[in-house]
Amino acid sequence: MSLTLYYHPLSSFCMKALMALYENATPFTPHLVDLGGAAQRAKFIELWPAGKFPVLRDDARDRKVPESSIIIEYLLQHYPAPQGAHCAVSGARTGFGRTILAAMSAPQNLVRL
Ligand SMILES: N[C@@H](CCC(=O)N[C@@H](CS)C(=O)NCC(=O)O)C(=O)O
């Protein structure tokens, strides 16, 4: 898979990027970063010296994209949604926020509508 999002589920900036990915059903690999762990922090800082997430890695274009708003613009430019593609989470009750939270905790439950 070309796209990897380095994120933490409790970060609102990461939620912005996750919403853009889930809303368009863009395939990506979620990579949870625990900045509290010294080894994970060091590895993440190697990837992105500012040490702030989210960061999107795009192997297909050999790009690292930081900053939630820039990630969203990058996705719109390079990975627009296929027409009619929207997704939801199986078993999620109504409510956008609930859907996003469910998707973050169990991305395998995402379904295409
Ligand atoms: N302007 C950045 C802000 C990113 C940001 O501040 N992320 C926080 C998490 S919500 C972070 O990485 N904090 C870790 C730190 O500062 O050590 C964006 O929009 O992505």
C-alpha cells in the first residue's frame, strides 16, 4: 500500500487527516505512534524531525507530507475519491463523530457504501 499515516487516535490534528482518508475510502496503512515510548519517538523523529503528527508517507511518489491541512490538500490533489465512493463502519450507530471514532479503533470494520 502506497500511503502510510503516522498518527495517534487521541490527536485532533490526526483526526482531520483520518477523516479525509476515511471519507474518500482511500486505502492507507495506519501507523500508530506512541510519543511516550523513547524508541518510537526516536524512530518518528528520524522520519519527521519536527516530531509532530500527523505525517503522511507516500511511497508511490516518495514524499513525506506533514501538517493536517496540507495532508488533506495533498490527498485531494493526488488521491481524489473515486466517483460515488464513500465509506462507513459496519456496526457503527448514527453520528459522524461516532463513525470516525469507530473507524479509528477498528479500521478493519470499514465498509464501502
Ligand atoms: N499544525 C500541525 C499541528 C500538529 C500537532 O501539534 N500535533 C500534536 C498532536 S495533536 C503533536 O504532534 N504533538 C506532539 C509534540 O508536540 O510533541 C497540524 O495541523 O498537523
